[in-house]
Amino acid sequence: MSDKLEDVIPILKKIFSMFNIKFIFGVIFTFMFDVNTFSALQIVLYLVIFDFVTGLISAKYTGEQIKSAKIFRTVLKIILYFGTISSAYLLEKVININIGADNILIAFLAFTEFVSILENFAKCGLPVPQRLLNILDSIRK
């Protein structure tokens, strides 16, 4: 029986080596998102991560307790952001009208994360003009 298993393992390796993980994710990505927005999607991801890091730093600076729920919230935020952006893109494909909904959404989410990062800077005592924060916050709302 072990001889048969040893014969099957090389075959399975060949099958799985043909399916490159990057290729599979690439196919899924090109279906779910506009490939022209790849750089913008990366920026949104980086901003979310940077917001998370600055949030942790500001919490430590202000003495706020850091909970594991914040980590889960950030992961959930990334999933929801990218799910929403994908939904906007797919909606445009279904209705066959390109209104740039995914681009508008990406810009809004990037802007929201940027404002949050500035707020975290202010909590850490870094110089951030309050008037700028007020203007950005009023635009965000």
C-alpha cells in the first residue's frame, strides 16, 4: 500500500505545481477588481495598516488599554473595504456603465484613513494643525 502512495505523491506534486498560487490570486483579483486601480488598492491597504500602527502607538502614549479586538477590527475593516470596492466595480460591470464608483470609494476610504492617521498623530502630541483636522473631519462627515 505504501508503494502505491509513493507513486501518487509525485503525480500530486506535478498537479499542484501547475497551479501557481500567484496565478490563482491574479485571476481572482482581475475578476474582482479593476486592474487599473491596483496601486490605489495597495495604498488603501498601506493606509489601513499605518492607521492601525499609529492607533496602537497613540493608545500606548495616552495610556489606553490595547485589546485584541482592535486587531480583529482592522482585519475586518480590510475585508469590508476591499469587499465594498469590489462590489462597486462588479456593479459597474453588471449595469455596463462606468461611473467610477470604485475609484470614488477608494479615494474616500484613503482619505478617511489619512484623517485617522493625523488624529492619531495629534493624540501622540505631534504637531498637527487643529484647523486642518477640523476641515478634514468636516469633509469626512
